[in-house]
Amino acid sequence: MGAALDIADLELTFNRGDINESRALRGFSLAVEPGEFVVLVGVNGEGDSTLLNVIAGVHHADSGHIRLGGADLGDLPDYRRARRIGRVHQDPMAGTAAALTVADNLALAATRGKRRRLHRPRGTAAWERELAQLKMGLDQRLGARVGALSGGQRQALSVLMALQADPELLLLDEHTAALDPGAAARILEVTDRLVRERGITTLMVTHNMTQALEFGDRTVFLHQGAALFELAGDERRRTTVADLIDRFHTLAHDALSDRAVLG
């Protein structure tokens, strides 16, 4: 079986030829197996969120390719990719409609990418079961407006909404960064369980080194728009947060030194 997601040689430069020119992706490549959960980690400005935007079709790369399920996404716009890709943003407000009820948000998510009007499918009982598993009281609030929910409840709903249309790929863009530690831990637990149960190929961006080692199957470090190194299997299990930070600083410094010499 081939890779579920195949990314090769992505290049993207913003404001090309301008004084504010910024090279966001530098030949980034990554192959993700079906059902694999990959964690992307780096510091701010390293290209991780930009990469998710390119995969989702918000930005288009200057060169390189992205294949999902063997099909080249090419220049497909984001609304066409949304039929196959689910996404949860950092801001809990970004993935839900505040004026609609919990049930209406789930119904809207179930029709994502499909040519049909919003309706209430035969899913209320199933939604109640799914929401009950979140242990946040949302199964009792299907008729509540989402704007009245807490940030943690809203983000948990966003994760569930992203899975309603059975996406081939799930993108998680620092989806716990805006939450308090307790809510963040709960959302990560829910996320991990749901993607494992459903076998969904997943990319998660985080700047939290502990999360980078505790969640997912593989950790890929980004530096200046390229993959710097990755950890998997026994090596990943043996690595501590301190080890991870030391290795990043060593390799990032070497990469910077090489660029200065080659510059």
C-alpha cells in the first residue's frame, strides 16, 4: 500500500522580489502512511502552519507536489479539497458557527464538500453517543448555541465536526494552544482516541515538546521550511524533552552555519 499523503519538494516564497520576501518552504518532503499520526514541531515561523495551509489549498506552492490517496491535488481550491481533508484551527472560534446550535454545526460539518442544503440527518442519537464520550456535557446541549460554550467545549466540538464527513486526512493546527492546560489535555486525549478508532491519517502541528513526544507515531522537526530530522519507534520512545531540545539546537545551528557558508 502506498503513502496516504505524499509531499515532495515543496517550495513557497511570499512577496517574491519584494523587500519583504520570505521563503516559507524549502524543498519540504514527507510521506505519511495510511492511518499514521505524524506530529510536526518547530518554533514560530518555521513553516509548519504554512505547510498545513498549502495542503489545505489556502496557499499554493511555487513548485513540488502533494498527492492524497495517489491523486495529485495540483491547483485544486480549498473548498474542493475540503471534501477530503478535515481541519481544526488553533482558535476555538474558527471551526464553529457561534450563532448555530451544536446539532446544526454537526449537520453542517456532515455536508462539507457535498452539494446539498443544510439539514438534520438521522444522526441525533449517534451525535449524543459521540458527544457523551467527550465527557464535557455536550450530549445534553445539542440544542444550545455554540457561542455559549466554553473554549474547551467548542474545540472538542471542532474536532468532532472535522471527522463528520469521514476525511481521508485530518490537519490539526496547534488546536490546543489557546486552551488552559486542563482543557488542552482533555482535547488531546479525545483527538488521539478518535483518530485511532477511525484510522484517520493525521498531521498535527504543535510547539509543545511534551506533546511532540507523547502523541502520534512519528515526530518531524521543521526548521526554516524544511524537515530537519524525525523520530519514530524505539528512538522516539527513548527520547526525552531535554534530548529533543538539545538535538534541535545542535542541528539547527549546523543548518544555519551551512547556509552561511553556501550563501
